[in-house]
Amino acid sequence: MPALAITAHTATTALGRGLAAQVEALRARRGGLRPNDFGADPLPAWIGRVDGLEDEALPAEFAQWDCRNNRLAWMALQQDGLVDAVASVRERHGAERVAVIIGTSTSSIGASEEAYARLVPGADGAPAFPADLARPIVHTPHSLGDFVQAATGLRGPCMTVATACSSSAKVFAQAARLIHAGLVDAALVGGVDTLCGSVLFGFNSLGLVSANPCRPFDRDRDGLSLGEAGGFAVLERAQVDAGGLQLRGYGESSDAHHMSAPHPEGLGATLAMRDALARAGIAPAEVGYLNLHGTSTPANDAVEAAAVAALFPDTLHASSTKGWTGHTLGAAGIVESVFALIALEHGLLPGILHSAIPDPACGPQIRFDNADADIHYAMNNSFGFGGNNAALVFGRA
């Protein structure tokens, strides 16, 4: 496929705000997980929590969208010159020619949880949301996309993608299709997900949450650590003489094997990775770094590792960075795409945090230690519940 230029990108996670915080933490192997301190009755678990969200309300003009998720979106938008980059692309192409495509898993459901916990008698005597939360927009899945469009002044197509943990990887594919179809000239893509009771207790009810910091691809891994994060990127048609970072290919699949378990032979994962490589026009051996979905659950890691071993040579450096950030669900796609871009920009290939004993069932592509290498292509895998799979290929022009 024709390459798309990535003219700006950023991420805010439990490691800190903006790219510099992510690079420093990855290089120093300093994680962002902490014992769970979220909610009135915290589960015994570890989480990747972003500091400051409770104390930094949205500006007054955006008060109707105020909630934890949109606060994190606003915080992430302020980093790494993204506001200026959006203003520039809006001026070049016109607000109507720039799409907003944002991924999330739970959006602002935390506000809905609070509203139901604080029900008051309504005018007719029936239970009703309290006045401060009687704002319909924060009780819809599209709350995030609607807020980001309002906050950026963009007026092109606006979509919120909710395909579980692949949500903010799939936004790159949707943006590419819109741009290549001529419907827009550029797109702001990204994703945000924040901690809430539905996420923490929901994943725990599935038996997927570890009481310890997650250990992706470790022999003794026993579950994931949940996190929250936000990130964005600006995509435009690549100019022939322009340098910089590019989206080179994407692959998507929906194997629909099971609501929460991966296909045992990694069918969907393999299809997504093969399609991404084909669109990029490169061979598996040309990929220098692969950021794996790597949730640290026993089945998911084993299936993904087998699919990777069947497709890539032993020389590939592949890792999961969820030991640094936790599993950020609908934001994982954008955050881990930013980590792939960091590998391209800085030559920093992250290893895996907290993991110590390699699972002998996993191939040699899985690397626990960081490495430094000058690479030309990096990939990101994001796999969601229901078999919603996405893989992305990034490159340097």
C-alpha cells in the first residue's frame, strides 16, 4: 500500500507524560506498575495508573465531557507538540478534510458507574443520575471520539472504534482506507482507556488478573496487570521527498473463535501479521522489532509466540512492553505502536520487564533483555476479545 507519513505521535502512560518519559523508562527498565490503589475496595493486583487525573479537570469550555477517560485524552493531547501538529494539518488541508479516529474499550463507563452508585430521586420519584453526572455524552461509547473532535476543532469523519484490545491499532487501518479512498487528506488517530470497576472486576471474574506484576512469556506467568493510557498520531499522505516515520502496512482479521480465548493455532494472529507484511511489501526477515500483544496470560502468550515462531526467523527481536505499562486495553494499540516508533527513532528495542525464566514453549524470537540496533521496520500486534486482531508495520522513509 502507499505509505502514510506519521507527522506527530505521543503517548502518556503510567511511565509518565509524553515521549521522553516513555523512552527514559524503557531504557532504564523502570516500570510503572504499582500495587492496586484504585477504587474503594481494591482487588489484590498491580496496576499501571496515570498520576494527576483526579486533580486536573477539563477546561471549562469542555465541562460537559469531563470524566476520567476524557481527562486522560486531554492530558495526552498536550504532549510532544501534538496541539501544534493538529493545528498545522488543519490549516494545510482544512478541518473538514481531517478525520478523527479514536479507539477505546470502555470509554467513559467509569462516569456511568459513579452515576449509578449515586442515584438520587428524580422529578417523578424514580431513581435518576445526580445533576453533575446527568450529561448524556459521557454515558455513550462515542464520548471519547466526540470529545477529541471538539477539543481539536477537526470536522472530518469522526469515529470511535471499540474492538476490545485491538481498538487503537485498528484506527490506523481505518485512517489508511479513508485517506487512500480520497475521502480525507489526513487523520488524527489514537486511543484512550482508563481504569474503572468494570475493567478490574470484569477481568478478575475471568480469572485473568495476576496478584503480582505481570510477567509476559515467563514460564510461571499467571495473569495480566491492567493499566490506563492515552496516545495519538497524525497521519498524512507521504510526500515522495519527505523523510521521517511512516505507516507501511496493516493487517486485520476476525477469527471469532471465542469471546475471550484466542484461536488455539493462532489463526487470526497469523492472518493479521501476514496481511500487514504483504501490504508493506516486505519479508518477515526485514522486521527488526515486533511489539507483541503479550498479555502475560498463559494461553494468549503461548499462542502468539507459536504464531510468531512459524512466521519469523530466529533473529527477530520480539517483546511485550506490558510489564512497563500494564495492559491498557483499548489504548494498547496506540501506546505499543508508539513504542515501535521509538524503536525506529532511537534504536531502542525493549525487552520484557519482570520476566525471568523463559517459557520453553516459546520461540527464540522472544527477548527479555533490551537491545540497541539500527532497524528499518518495526511491527505491533494487538489482539482483542472476540478474535478482533490487528497488526501494523511501521518504517523509516
